[in-house]
Amino acid sequence: MPGNSFGHTFRLTTWGESHGPAVGCTVDGCPAGLELCVSDIQRELDRRRVGQSKVSSARQEPDQVQILSGIFEGRTTGTPISMLVMNSDAKSSHYESIKDLYRPGHADFTWDAKYGFRDWRGGGRSSARETIGRVAGGAIAKLLLTTAGVRIFAYTLALADPQAGPDQMLRAQVFDFEEIERNIMRCPDIKVAAQMVERVDAARRALDSLGGIVEVRAQGVPPGLGEPVFDKLQADIGKAMFSIPAIKGVEFGEGMDVATMTGAEHNDPFMRRDDGSIGVASNHHGGILGGISTGEEIVVRLAAKPPASIARPQQTVDRAGDPATIEVHGRHDPTVLPRLVPIAEAMLAMVLADHLLRQRMARLR
Amino acid sequence: MPGNSFGHTFRLTTWGESHGPAVGCTVDGCPAGLELCVSDIQRELDRRRVGQSKVSSARQEPDQVQILSGIFEGRTTGTPISMLVMNSDAKSSHYESIKDLYRPGHADFTWDAKYGFRDWRGGGRSSARETIGRVAGGAIAKLLLTTAGVRIFAYTLALADPQAGPDQMLRAQVFDFEEIERNIMRCPDIKVAAQMVERVDAARRALDSLGGIVEVRAQGVPPGLGEPVFDKLQADIGKAMFSIPAIKGVEFGEGMDVATMTGAEHNDPFMRRDDGSIGVASNHHGGILGGISTGEEIVVRLAAKPPASIARPQQTVDRAGDPATIEVHGRHDPTVLPRLVPIAEAMLAMVLADHLLRQRMARLR
Amino acid sequence: MPGNSFGHTFRLTTWGESHGPAVGCTVDGCPAGLELCVSDIQRELDRRRVGQSKVSSARQEPDQVQILSGIFEGRTTGTPISMLVMNSDAKSSHYESIKDLYRPGHADFTWDAKYGFRDWRGGGRSSARETIGRVAGGAIAKLLLTTAGVRIFAYTLALADPQAGPDQMLRAQVFDFEEIERNIMRCPDIKVAAQMVERVDAARRALDSLGGIVEVRAQGVPPGLGEPVFDKLQADIGKAMFSIPAIKGVEFGEGMDVATMTGAEHNDPFMRRDDGSIGVASNHHGGILGGISTGEEIVVRLAAKPPASIARPQQTVDRAGDPATIEVHGRHDPTVLPRLVPIAEAMLAMVLADHLLRQRMARLR
Amino acid sequence: MPGNSFGHTFRLTTWGESHGPAVGCTVDGCPAGLELCVSDIQRELDRRRVGQSKVSSARQEPDQVQILSGIFEGRTTGTPISMLVMNSDAKSSHYESIKDLYRPGHADFTWDAKYGFRDWRGGGRSSARETIGRVAGGAIAKLLLTTAGVRIFAYTLALADPQAGPDQMLRAQVFDFEEIERNIMRCPDIKVAAQMVERVDAARRALDSLGGIVEVRAQGVPPGLGEPVFDKLQADIGKAMFSIPAIKGVEFGEGMDVATMTGAEHNDPFMRRDDGSIGVASNHHGGILGGISTGEEIVVRLAAKPPASIARPQQTVDRAGDPATIEVHGRHDPTVLPRLVPIAEAMLAMVLADHLLRQRMARLR
């Protein structure tokens, strides 16, 4: 089974290279009858687009989406929804001079190892432009989830802070979710957001880049989603998040810190909610127990490595293995975090849409 | 697509409940011609078995595996390999009294939410006995990988240390991989192992349980494994690990700590190895770049929450939502870490076996 | 993706060789809450069993099924249902002498070509004993369909008639469906059934075997089942039927004869039924239009080649390619038709169960 | 799993409606390194195109394909190949007047039954324009097969002959394969081709349409392709062929006629070929034994029903179930056979490409 599709019932296939004619995707499995128009997709793509602010790449692309199939009179028909975005600002000349060098931290070497050669223009298919298809698919998933009362949002939780010393992060302290889309870092803490922007500026001046953490949440998820035993909800979300470029760690609820906890601390007591339904008194578990949603908020965090493209000279080798010094020019983000926010939302939305549909088959009628 | 299968080309399906007649699995897609006998499977199952030491549950099961198909004259035939283990020491009476209560931290509530009812005997299918099928499948994957020069091993890296204060861990300092299978904690640091055993004893006396971290490594993985873009190697490994019960965090290489690093620190320079091949001078990336193996050691860490079954009274509700106090008796592990080691190895082995086979299709011949 | 699984949402995996310890299967994706007991499975297996009459093989096997998982208190739990049947009457000695010869019409040569070697005992995995898993899985699918008002049945429609000359068949003229299970040919026409038994006896005496046709019907199928465009209902049924050993032709409705018809003859006019629903005035289309069920009876016919095992000497070669004469002893059916009936029913039942579940995802709620 | 994808390793996804902006497809899983240019695709699409001759629809579409991804410097890169064809001659007005009527023999009623509504313009997704994506995907599969020495071709074998009386066909008697692409019927028998054209003309004048048979062959298929037990080669080919609109019967080798044969007649003796390899002395089996290719020519026949769109008035109902008379205008083919030829070739090519790749995993290395 080739690797460019995701999901079982709500299924996305993406295609396209950074400097090819276009990038796009097909969503298969969206139920018939969902109200959908181009602006629903465009709104999310605009959030992902580069050139939105000084913290992201200067590449200018309108990223205007076209819907080519699957919609009739404003509603999905149950057939595949094909979408594409033309590539308009591809400057391959930046890449021509380094096409035989392996950029550190990039996929140049591994793609050659896999396929024997690669489309080196703009990173080819390993470019972040591939995520356009994900965000487009995720926009449809979000609409579907909205009809079920599910809301998804993400934000920049933390950013590396080299000025504060090794292993330090700038981390949101105050969580004002209305603030997220108002600042260019998409951080819920307005003060920390300002500090983050300063650090990103400093990193760019230092010809360096910064890692960080995005947190994604889903509210209103009905209990019961997730398929034992391999397609547990956290397994499918974990896969979704680790399929995003640059992600090196994923955690739910207390995350890696569960390693420091005892059972008495971590167990969340069940209780009766005011509306009579069963809930939990705390949410250490992050919304999933035994691989199945509990109805509590799902909380996921992703650690993104610092972007590999930095403007300073780096040691590497060429295809023949001969040592070389490489300077990566082009238009690169010193941080991917704000743009990672809509991508992470999209991936979570698609997993939940998939499991929302799969849950329809769990019981006899 | 139901959720009890894993992998695309090397494909495992597990079945069975804790207190049903048996648990087992089918491996489909193992190439013909692999030398395989029962003891290859049994050896790994013995490592997973409970009752091996004082740090694990007192349930006594020989867990003797039978191979029912797919082998002829000592070699795999290319047909499905069916294996089963009878359940011999199931004591359902422990569970009868609490069958209408939702154990905190367990999947009782979520399974009821999903299916409307559940097999409450011993946790039913959400029991850790399900992992027998994984370890059996992983044993075959390991044999297949051995023919390609790949070696996989795991160990207990860290354990919660409640006596040292909140958020503290006992963590291996010295890595003697020969030591792993010699101590009951499967920790590569003999001194830390002894401390861990003490803490586990203390936790049991305190009617509590402990979280921790297992680290898994794969050596000798050829460069080129992993399928862009959704079936990236870390995506499939991430899914595999998050499908294991109790896992709340998964990370590769520097893991969550990449959030505190800069690009200049994290990028691993490419270099020519002594044998002329291309490698990297450091392994911050943990063996995978762009979703594809680099040939360096793959390094994964899993954070396991403290086991939810603790012997002290806990607040909860019953199926009707009425408040209740629950005391979970039975035979439970105060830590799952040593038994998690072979399970994590099995899951990594199956992902790599799957991608080793998938890589056969990457290029024209 | 290995080839031993069938179906997307109601998914069967079979395993086992003719002379291995057992054959069996796992059904994954059966919804929770279906009432199911061993006798529901056994009843169907008894219909498939050899040794039922003088028209089938003399091999004596009780084929007693065990259910190992997925049932609790008489109902399916939503988890995999594992079933097995021990192989009790395997006589490999019949096969030892011909293990290096390629039996004409059998899969010996092709399995060697594929895998390099094969389990030659009793045909190994290419034996008809593999269909035990299909019939067991189909029995569950039938129960699920029954809850939706769908009824499936099949019968022997025609048998080769060598005494009447080339290209002649004995074909049922009268269709009394109550008659099917009363005669050993499972033919709905009692007179033709008697003639068929005579021909089978004659074929056995002539050390020969006979081909024929089975017809399968599904009544009460709701309109709307089938997934455009590749998983059309006839595509999935076609695959199901062609996966049964010995099938060389499959047709729906008028079948191959549509090649002789005009549009005016073949088109079925739509009309209003007495109950107000929309139906068709005739059923040339065989219950499926555009790949989707119409609500009319689904009618499928399968042509089974004459069994390849005949007791007369035949020309062939051995593994080295050297010419040889082979005499296939053992206990073989001169016709497979009566035993094909429950197998064909099982395959149709599984396709319809699969699409019944898939249809749950077609529309927004 | 939604139904718009086909194949496991060489995987096609099609999208698009008859009167939407475009139709297209994505091929995922084509190995890297295959030489491929637009004209390789266009050549096959030109064979499928309408308006080629007087026996097909008058709709005029250039059907010019664009390749949007997956090719670099004239070779496939291993990434998805996205292709599209704009819809340029869509005249929806023909359909507006009948949008609430169910055309006999068409999918209007069943799509409404499935999805609740449908894109009625030009048949929407149930239009034959969807097969453009199949032919584009098949063109790539053919190139891949060519590198393995496999050649595929098809032709019109038979056509209904209403003037000769019921149940009669015009059937090729002489097989000159060079003749196929020279006549507009794509019939290998030049004399019969001329008679077929006469009958098609007569059918058009009679406001009627004709059924027929296409035969497809694959030469040079290596022995060993096909996956026991459900993904047998004939099962996957059967599914492929039954997924083509209008197909009501599929058969291999002797096909439905095996029902009239005895084992002694049908069994093909194995023999040593002149080159030392093992072959068969006859090919009753049609190139597949036990679901696996033998190396002999694969021979498949498809029966296509007469096109449902006929210009004469027909009885039907509207969406409310009220009786109505319908006259289907528009531009319709009185026979689909010549255009079915490249479609059938494409489907067979994709199945064989898929199994050629899957066979790479059958054995240990």
C-alpha cells in the first residue's frame, strides 16, 4: 500500500511537489449532504500560507484552491472531492547549485537512498507545500465534525529560548484562546507571544532557527471513538502527528511526565456530571482511555524540531560522499510553529472525522 | 476497516480476551522460506510472561504457544501463520463484584460507551493479554529482520521516583546492554536497576503503582525505509507504540527536547564513513530524516503511565452513574516496564519488517 | 497487502493447510450485540462438509468448530471472532508419492512458481479445506443480514452432461426452493436432481469429473448498497466468487447473454410498487444498477470447472520438467457443486454484510 | 474504506463528474525510475475518446491530459502521479428536463437511494467519463508491464445480432490482431467488423442499442502472480472488470462453458517447453491455476449490456414514484464495445502491475 493516503473511511490522498505545476489532494469518503464551499477551504489555507508575517518565509503564494469534483449545489455528493492549488512562486534556481549536496537535517539523502534519485527543486515532495493538501482535507473534516458538535483548535505552546540558556523554553503561562489568531505566533498568551517574536527575530539574525511545541485540543468529542486494538484513537492521532514534517515527539494528557507519576496521582476518578452523564473529575488522561475517547477534552502536544534550513555554512557531503560546505539560501522560516497550528488541527480533524464515521459500525442496529 | 490488524505487507491480526478460551494471532505476509520453529516464538513470549519476578503480577500462566499453520519442514510457506496460547489461569470471580463499576484509568467506561456492553472478565479484550499476539508476531518479524542484518532491543530507561519528590525519575546512567536481561527491571544500569526494584516494592506496599520510560533501538536498519508522506517511518512507529496499552508519549532522537534546541544544534552533519558509505556525525535525529531511515540507529522512547489497577479504594461511579468506592483486587503489576520491553521490541520489529518489504517496491527493476 | 483477508468493514481472514493441525479464521468488524452461538456456525459447516453423500469425497471429518473469542453471554462484543476446526482425517501418504509431480489442473506448479516450494500434503493451502473459514465467516454474515431482512440461498442450477453430447448440460427446469436441501445435489428440480446423481455416478465410474453452474440469490437487499466506482456491488461479489476455487465464470442477471440483447429488451422499466416504493417491472439487471443494489433480487451464477483430481492416468512433468504419468488417488469429489452451494452463499453473505455496514457512512446525519 | 481507489501496491484513485470542471486520477505506488511522458497517456486516452467514429457518441472532447506531479526529468519519482482532463463539451441542458425521472437501466434511482440526491448533470459520477482516469492509470501500468515483458491487448469479439434472431451474435471467426486498431469496431476479423458496423447503424436507426463481448489477453505474464486466497489473480481481475460500467458477465479460459466439460477434457497437461521451462500443452485454464498465473496467455471475456440510453420513449417513474414517459436525448453510443477495448486493457494492466509488485514480497531474500 503506497504511503500518500491517510484514513480509513474519511480518506485523504495528497500529491504534488514544491516546484511542480501544482499541489493537491482528493478526499474520498466524505458523506453526502455536507454543506461546503470554496471559502471553507480557502480560510484554512490562508492560515497555513507563508508570507503571512515576518516570522515566516518570504515566499509569496496566493495558494488559491480550486474544487474540481464532489460538490453539487453547495453540498457534498458522496463522491471524491478533488482540490488543487497551483504553484506560482517556485524559484528552482536557488536549488540548482545545491542539487548534489545533502542538506543537513533534510530528506535529500534519505530520498536518494530510497528511490535512487529525487526531484531536488524546492525539496520536491518532501517540501512543506505538501501540507496544503492536508489543510484542505482537514477543512472538510472540520465541517463534518462541526455537525457533530466537535471543535478543534491549536496554538503555539512553547518556543526554544537560546538566550535563557540550554534546554529552556518560552512557554505560555496564560491561556486566552481568543488571543491565538490575533498574534503572529498563534500563542494564547499575549505577553509570551511578544517575547517569542523577539526570539524568532534574534534567531533569524543569528542565521539559526528554533524548535518548539504546539498543543492541539478537541472539545465535544463524543465518548466511544477509537478502535481497539491497533487503531486506538491515540495510535491514529500519533501517526497523524508524526506524519507532519519536523515532529519528533507526541504526547497526550500528562505526556512524557506520566513517567514521574504514581497511579494514585494519575488515575482520574469517574463522576456524574450535572447533566446526568458520566465524566471524570480531572483530565490527566487527555481525553482517551484504553484507546477510546472519554468525552473529555482531547489534549495533544507536538514537539517540532528547529527548521533544518539555516543560512549559515554547514558541513556535509555530496552524492559521491565527498565533503562539502553548504549554504542554504532560499526563503525559509526560522520557526514553523505558527504555520504548524493549522496543519496540526487538520490532522486531528481528519482522525476524528474518520473515527466518527467508523463508530457508526460499532453496534448492531 | 476494523482495528485488530496492523501493518500493510507484514500484517498481524490479534484476537482474544483475557478470560476467554485463548488468545492468538495470525501473521499474513511473511515471505516464504524463513526458518522458523516454535521455540523462536516461545522465547519471546517467555520474556513477556507475567509471574517472572516479584515486580510483576502473580498470575501464573505458562503461555505455551502453538503454531497452527504456515510452516512446512521448518520454513514459512508464504501462507498465514496462525498461533494461539490457551488461557489457563483466568479467575473471573475477582471481576464479578466490580463488573458494574468503572475502574479509574481503565477502559471499562469507554468500551461501554463504544459497544453498549463489554466482556468484563479480566478486562476482556482491553487486557494486556492481548499483547501476547503482538509478541508472537514480533518474534517472526525479528527473525525476518535478522536475515537483513537488523537487530532490535529495548530496556527500562527510567522509573518514577516518588521518594525523591514530585516529577523525579530513577534514570539509567550507565548503559551496559549485556546487563538488560540479567536484572528483573530490564535496566541496562545494574545499580539503578537495584534502586528501581526497591521503589517498585515500596509502591506495592503503598498500594500504588509507578510510571516510567522504555527506550527501544534498532541497529543495522538500511537507509531508505519509510514511505512518504503519511506512512513515514516515525509515523508508523508512532502508531505502533501508541497502540500499546498505557503509552502516553512517544519520541524519537532528542524527542520533546527538540523544542529547546536551535537548528545549528540539532542538524546532524553528513560525512563519509570509513567504509565509503554516507553517514552522519551525530544522531540527534534518531535514525529517521524526512520519514525515511538514514542507516543510523533508530532510537525511540515510550512513556508508560503508572498501571491503573491499584489496591487502594478509589472514587468512581457505576454504569448508572451512581457514586461508588471501588477496590481493585486481582493480581496486578505495580510497574509494567520490564514486560513492556519485549512488547515495544515486537512492535518496532513489525513496523521495520513491514517497511523492509515495502521498500522492495520503491524502484523499477 | 497479503491476500488472506476479505472485506473492508466486515473482514474475514482465513488460515490453515489441508494437512496441518487445523484450519480457521478470524472475523473482524462484526458489530457488537449480534446473538450468536456455536450451532449457528456448525449448521453451515455441516452443509459444506465432505462425506455427506455418495456424490462427494469419502474423507471423513466431523469439522467441529470452536469459537475462541469475540462472544460474551451469547452476543458478539465487537471484538474479533476467532474460530477453528481441527484437521482429523488427514492422510498425507496419498500425496507423498506425487509430491514432485505437477497435477494437471491443480495449483502445484503455480505455487512452486510463486513461493519456490510448497506444502504438498493434501494440496496444502490450495485445498478446499480453506473454505471452512469462509463458511464460518459467512454464517456470521448471514445472521447479521437476517437482522436487516436479507435472505440468501443458492442451489445447483446445472451439471455437465457428457452422455448428451458435447456442450450439453442438465439444467433445472422447475424451481422449488423447498427442494434444495432435500436432495444430495442441492438442485431445486427434483427430477433433474435425480438425473444429475446418475451422471455423477457415471463420471466416477469413468474416472472423470463434471463441471456445472451454481446460482445464488439474495432477497430483501435494501436499495443503495455498493460503493462507486471500484467497489461496485457486482465488483465485490465478482471478486468474492472468483476467489472460490474452480470458478471460471461469474454473471449477474442475464449474464453473458446480455451480449445478444438490445437496449429495448434489456432495460427494466421503473414502476411504483403496491407499497408505494419504487421498483422495477422486470429483473434483467439482476438486482444491481450502476454498481448499487436496486432492492430487487440479486441473482448471480458461477461456473465451476470439473474437479481436476480424476483417477485416470494423466500426462504431466515433475519439478525438474521431466515427463511423467500421474495417477491421482485420494478421496475426491466427482463434482463440487453441492458443496459449492454453502460456500457461494457464504461469500455473497460477507459481501452484503460488508456493504450493509459501509452504507452507514454514505450520508450526513 | 471509500470505493474510488483500486489496487494495493499500484493504486489508482479516480475523481470527477461528467459535467464538473474536470475528471482525473492519482496513481500512487508506481516505482521510481519509469520513463514516462504525456504522450504515453494521451495515446491511450485518444483510443478511449468519444467522437472517434460514427459508432460512438457525437460528444466532442479533446480529452487532453495534464500530468501535475510525480515526474522529474522524464521519469517517475516514486511519488503520486496526478493527472487531469478538463471537461469542455458538457451540455447539461439535455439533462435538466429529466433530472427528476429515473432513466431505465441507469444509476439514477440507485444513486438517489444511496446518497439521498445526486448530481444529475450528464450522469454525474456514474458517467463513462470516469473511465478517463482508469485509462490514464492503465497507460502507466502498461509501461511498467512492458519493462517486464508483458503485453496486453483487447478487441471486440462479438456483438448482438438482432436481425439474425434472438440470442444471436456476430462473432469474430478470424483473428488477425493487426487488424484490431484498423477498424472502428476494434474487431480482429475485418469481415465481421463490417457486419458489426452495419448492425450498429441499424440499431441507431431503430433507436436501440446493442450488447456484446470484449476479449482481453495478456501475453508474457511470468508464472507466480496472484495472491492466495482472496486476492487470486482471477478474483482481482474479476473485480476490475465488473467495476467497469455495463459489464454483466466475466469469464476466464473456457469460461461459463466449463459447466459442460469433464475433467479429462478440461485439464491441461503440463509439458516441458523447448526452452526447458515448464508449460502446458493447452490453455483451457486461461493462464491462471489456483489463482496464480501459469505463464500461459491470460484470456478474459467481458459481456457488456446494451447501452441503457436509447432514444425511444420508455416507461418509468419520477422521484416521487409517479409514472412517466422518458425520452433520453443527448449524444449516446449505440454500442460501447470499441471504447470498452482500451478500458478493459487498462483494468487488466493495473491488476497485473499490482501483482507484479506484490510478487516481489513472496519470498525471502
